[in-house]
Amino acid sequence: MNAELVQAPEEEEKVWGEVLKSWLNKNMKVKMSDGRVLVGIFLCTDRAGNVIIGSCNEYTSDPDDPGGEAEEPRILGLAMVPGHHIGRIWVDDTAVRNSSPCNADSDEGLEGL
């Protein structure tokens, strides 16, 4: 048996671990198997592929589709999406709340709060 083939799953798992870490606190859109779309902040996942989304809004159709009717989202808050219901995932490449005072490493600039 080739040694490279034996090590490949471990290396692939390490790469996916880094990808998941890079998604933390990023805006995420999840299309579910029943057609609903969830939009929120990626918080965590598990080995089963379940995803936890914070500040989550639910749409019955994709809010980014051109020509689609604007619908009022259903506010879910914190949502767990079972992995077997996830059809597709989009992740925004910008961090959420970068300029939030809560993310400050020191007390600099917090005098007015």
C-alpha cells in the first residue's frame, strides 16, 4: 500500500479544519433541501456536518435571486441546521463586526461608551 494514500485522509481533514476555522464569525447563507434559505453568522459545526448559525434569518426563497420578490424574513436567532438537510453553503469572505468595541484588545477608544 502506498504511504501517500494512507496519509491523504489525515491531510484532507487538516485542510478542512483550517477552512472551517476561516469561516468562523463570517456571514453564511445555507440553502436547505426543502428550498428554504438561512442567512446568518457561522458559529460552529460538528463531525456529523450539523451547522450552528447565529443571528439567523429564514427565507422561503433565495433573497439574492435577481427579480425575486422581496419577502420579510422569519427571525430565528440561533439555529442548528442538520447536515443532511444542507444543499449548498455560501460564505462571505469578510469578518463580522470587525470594528465592534467588543472585539477591542484594550480599553483604547472605549471612553465614550
